[in-house]
Amino acid sequence: MSKTPFRFALMGASALSAAVLVACGGGGGDSAPAAPVSTMGTLAVSMTDAPACGFDAVNVTVSKVRVHRSDTAAEGDTGWTDITLSPAKKVNLLNLTNGVLEALGQTSLEAGRYTQLRLVLDSAANANTVVPTGGTAEKALVTPSGMQSGIKLIGQFDVAAGQKSDVVLDFDACKSVVTRGQGSYALKPVVKVIPAAINGISGFVSTAVLGSGVQVSAQQNGVIVSSTTPNATTGEFFLSRLAPGSYDVVLTAANSAASVIAAVPVASTTSTTALSTAAAPLVLAPGNTGSIAGTVTMTPASSEAAYVSAKQSFASGPTVTIKYQGADLTTGAYTLANLPVAAPQYATYSATLPLSFSASTATTPGKYRVEAAATGYAVKGVDAVDITAANQSGVNFTLTP
């Protein structure tokens, strides 16, 4: 709370008397009317992205962002304020990794707390598309009819009078695009509201592995909180806008062992923790890879997307997700490809760089716990799926509420 009122309370009697005289018209002059106090602030909205799995482009066309004070407000209720993009803006989400932002616009708002945003995408033909890895042609993304009212996002933020408040929408392209049989794709948007302040975890990956699909993620308890791909030229990466806390950082690439850095601290909303430098980048150890495949069936059937992850655990250390993939919406099929057979390279974070890695003896090389999950269904898992000698298929799941 401001201490200003207490400072005014210490005025002497003569000063107080003078103030009363002025208020009553004393002193011989007419006082100017007080300027009206503004109750309006400004909201600016931007978008960023996590990398997509298996695509060279993921394009979404944003037509509007809607804001409301109530998290239960329906589309037709009063009280909405809209940021309308005219013309609608088509954005390739894969250009928004490593903390890059795409501005969507801003609007004036009454000062106060707001708890709901809706991201409205254009529903015109070819407004939302993907380009599969290695392809050249855009393929349409089938969007659910219910999305015409916008992707509902719940997240509190405050707008202060006379100030600008920044909100960032993190569009997770990897989880948002799923196959639906016969070479077609569906959009199942996964978007969250994240802090606007720049902070996070940075580093460099050796340029020798940049053509191998390198992915970097920050995780807590085996759940991916943020992920990115390194700069295609320099190998620099930035896991941005992380809540203060401790994270496990996982690096994967084709034909490489995974690298895991445990207990990486993010001290504040403005601090950045470096894991490596351009002169001494992180090097992924070479190694063979395999795959795990199967199907996911949901009982009762659902239009929700199911996701399958391959995890490894370390004795006296974290559990981390090495790979995850959405199951096909039509067939339920999934394939977790490029899973390392070799033991992961492991290090515990130290402020002294370079970090020291060694092959972990706490995990069984080539063995994974495979889990399937979907919104509204209980998580199912299979332990010790072994790809040491051969790829594994028929790792199937039936999910129930």
C-alpha cells in the first residue's frame, strides 16, 4: 500500500489552514477544476509458440481476440471487448520459437481484473494449414465447428489505469495438430496464457546436430512446461517466460542419446539461467534410435485428442519425458519415433560452465515407461517397454474416465 496518505497526515496546522482557505476560495483567486481521473488502461496481446512435431509450417489465421472480466461469460453475453484484426493475420507458428512474439493488437479497457480471453481463428478455406516435414504444399487443418466462438482461455491478468498491460498467448503447435487418417490433419488448439516478462533458460547446441530435429524442453515432474527448437544457424535456444522455480531440461535429436540437465533454477520473472555458451555448446552423444507404436482407444468414444509419451526416470533424480506424440483422431494409431537406445547423458545444473555430463547408470538403456492420456480420461501406462533389440509395436491403450 502507498505511504503517501501518511505523508500528507503530517502537515502542520498552518499548512492545513492554508489548504482549507484555498478549498473555500480564499487567497483571492479562482481555482481550476480538478482534471478528471482516467479509469482506462491498455491491453496489448501477442502470441508465441512451442515447436511443432513433424511439420515445416503450422499456419493459423487470427481474426479477433475477445476479453471479459468473467471466466464464465458466454459468447453472447454483454461485457466483451474485442481486438479485431482487419485484415485477419495469418501466422506461421514455427516462426515464433525461442521467445519471438507476434503482436495481435491492443485495446483500451476499464481498469480492473480480467479472467477470460477468446482467440478467434478465421474459418475460411486454407486459413489454417500445415506443411508436413519435407513437403511443399499446404494441407488444410480441419477445425471443430465449436471453435467459431473462439478458443476459450482462462487466465487472470490486471489492467491498471493509465498503464499498458501485456498478455502473451502460447500456442502449442505440437499438441494442437493431430492426424485424422488418410493424410489429413485436425486442429485441437492447446493455448495458454503466460507471463509477458522475458526470463527463462538459455544456451547453445552444437551446430553439428542442427539438421537432426533437435528439440529442447523445460519440464517439471515429467510434464513439459515449455519447449523450443534451436536457431537453425547458431544453435542458440531460449526457453522463455517460465514461472520462477526448478526445471529439468531435456535435449533430443535423431540418431543421438538424450541429454538431461536436472534442477535448473529460474530465480525470478526477469532472470535468465545459461546452460552453455557459443564457444562451448552442448554436444549430444551419437547413438542408435528406435520406435514404439500402438493404438489408443477411448471408451466411451470422444473427439478429444489422446497423447502418448515415453518417459525415463533417474534414481534420486527426476522423471522426464523423452518424446510425446498425439494419436490419430480416426484410427487411434501413434508412433514414438527416434527414441534413443543408449542411456541418456546426465548432468546436474551448476553455475560453473561447461556442465559435466556422463552416461546415466541410473536408467536402463532403451527401456521406457509409455503413458497415454486424454482430457477427461484416466492416465494409463506400460512399464519397461524395451527397444534395445528391436522396435516395439502393439503397445496399446484403452482409456476410460
